[in-house]
Amino acid sequence: GSSTIARWKTLAEDFPDHPVINRGFGGSQISDSVFYADRIVVPYRPRLIVLRAGGNDIHAGKTPEQVAADFEAFVAKVRSTLPDVRIAYMPINATPARWANAEREKQANLLIRKSVAAGTNLDYIDTWNATLDEDGTPRKELFVQDQLHFNEQGYKIFAAIVRKHLHAPADGDDAAARAIADVTADWQAARTLAPGIAHRRWKLSEPRPLVVNAVRVDGRSPGIRFHTTGRIESWENGKTETRRQTVRDYLEDERRRGVPLAVAINADAFSLTTGYDREDPTDILGLAVAAGEPVSQPSGSPSLVVTKAGELAIEKLAKDADLSAIDVAVSGFGLCLQDGRPLPGGKDLHPRTGFGLSKDRRFLFLMAIDGRQPESGGATTEELGTLLAKVGAADGINMDGGGSTTLARWNQERGEVELLNQPVGDGAAWPADADPATFRPTERTNGNNFGVSFEPSRN
């Protein structure tokens, strides 16, 4: 790319787990990268190319359409020699020095983003809003004196965003999957979140744009433990059973309590009577048991049950069932997969959370399907069951979805919680034709969350 890449002097330390080669050169346009591709790209036979250019093009008078066409020419040029290489585009960022170009830059970004969405093995690393203030203008403190080039603080923001794209496909993403039929149970391609816990992500284009994240947990792997939201101090059955909390806050709080959660996801539905982000007391709709203590009584809905002996099961328990042998339990709305057969349901499309169990009850599958956003239109419950079956489940539950659907993991390297999906906690539905660059995830405080820990000292 251009000077933004050429001046990025901390690439090696920002991405220590990846061999990074800086091939930026100042003042360049995308067409220059096309012209010199055989010298600056092809000889290295990279696994991933990150292209960050276009601002100089707009400033030189090129139209957004010309910039997008040059990007497509770059892809074609590189793919003529390296047909399977993954290419990611970092958009033009608005700068104080070139604020007059901002609208044309934004239009060029949108055209390239559409090209990426229509292509194969292409990614768009969205950095546009990350360098803007609340009023939509560039954050001047992120730039050096010329107010055109980024300073160290600006590059730290870029690095944090780019890192999220570096695990795929070698460490988990299947960017080549185009339809639900292409999703497979090949967990050899997954990245490891912790021993016994693996993650995969699929970006699909059929039957509609879909982003699917799945985590597989080996219930027989030493050190694996399961957890869920416990009772509130002022617990009252059927009224105030838990306190609402985002998935990320739940994961962080458990770790502060000494429970080393590696991954967490929302679970059962709850009484949502106040704002989507309020941390209020609530009651849970179905069975919940935390560390052997009943939190919410059975309601006849299907539950994931972990016994005190460590056995996993999906079953429906009667309201008067004996819960004494249960260590952890969470529940959902209904079965979406039974004996390997996806169950018919409605045609409504929403974000979905699904829990699945393999036929031998060894592997637990946690799935989050994004929805209500430009790059992921949501799924039916039958499609959720189909996808759970595709990744290896024999039985599956449709858990609380919609704005509650959230999946997060603990990033050991950075010491922080990281979202794996893009939740719409406020419940808003973005138009399918909306500019994806304008989408911002929001997190809901859920009444019931579920986590998996790895404790190497325990067998």
C-alpha cells in the first residue's frame, strides 16, 4: 500500500505470531500496486495480502468508481499467479488534512466493500469509524503534525483491528465456504482457543449472506469444566433469579473470581422488561443449575445438562424432576435438531444461538449465527439445526437468539475478552442494503450466560 503502510514501523511487534513483510511505498496509488505486483507481492507467495491504499488516488482526482476498479484489477493481477491467496482491504481513513475528500473516500470504500462481498476469499478490514470522533470527524490526536499520517496511537488502533482477521483461514476461518452445504465437520482446520476447545468461522453467501461461528468443546478433555450464571443474592424463584450481564462481562467476572473461562455464550431466554443494556434482576424461562444449585426450575423446555459425574445430555425435565445429580444446566426454546435430523420451523430470520451435542455425547457445539445486519441476514431454526448437524451434532437446541446472541472468548495473548460474533443487542434490524461500514455491534445484558473453562491443574 501507500505511506500509511510504509510508515508502519511496528508491524513485527504488533503481529509477533506472523511473518509480516512491509511492501508499502509512499505516495502510491492502487494502480501502482497493480503495476508492481510481480515485484512487491508475488515473489513472497504470501498466505494473506493486506492492501491499504486509495487515499492518494482520490486526492489525485480519481473517482470512487476508478478506485474500486483499480482494486479489482489488483485482485485479478495477483490471482493470475496466486489463485488461492487471501486478500484483505483496509479502507481509506478520513484525515484532517484531506477532510474535503471524506465523502468521495467513503464512497470508494463502499464500492470496494461491495466488490469484496461479491468475491471469493476476500476480506474487508473496517477501520473507518475507529479513527473518527463522536461527531464523525477525524480524531486529531491520532495524527502526526501534518494531520495526514498516523502516529503511534493511530497504528495501535489499526493493529487491534487487523489482529482479528489474522487467525483465518489457517487458524479457523473457512473463507471459501459459500453456502450452508459447504460447511463441514472438519475440525482439523480449526484454531484452538484452549486445550479441548476449538473455533471455526464461516462466511457464507447462500442462501443469503451469513456469518456463522461455532465452538467445539471436548467434554472428555482433562481440565474442561462448564459454568453458568448463578443466583442473585436476593434470589426469589420465578421473580428475581439472576442479575443481567453481557457475555463479555460475565466472562471477565468469572475470571476475576478465579474461574478461568476460555469461552462464553448467551443461553436461556429471560424476562426483558427494562432497557437492553440494564443490569437488572430478572427471571429465567427454563431450567438453570449453577454449580449444583438450582437457579430456575424446569419448565418442560429442552435443556443441556451436565451431571456431577461429568456426563453431557440434552433432555426435557419435568417440573418436579430430581435435580440433585445435576452440576450445570441451561435451557432453550425448543429442539432444532433431533437424531441428526433438522426439525422444521418458521421462516423468520433472526440471529441464532444453538447448542448441539454429538451422538456419543462427547462433543458440545456452541453456535452463534449473526443476523439483522448487512453482512449476515440471520437464519431460521431449521437452518440452525442444519448447521449444527453439519459441524457434528446429532441433537441441538435453539437457545435465546435475536439481540441476545453473543459469543466471546478470552484472548490469552492480549489478556482481554474478544467478541467472536457481531451482536445486535439493541434489537435493531439494519437494512440488507445498508452500508456495512456504518454497522456497529451492541451488546445485551442477558439473564443467563454459559461458559467453558480449562483448568490444567484439574483432571
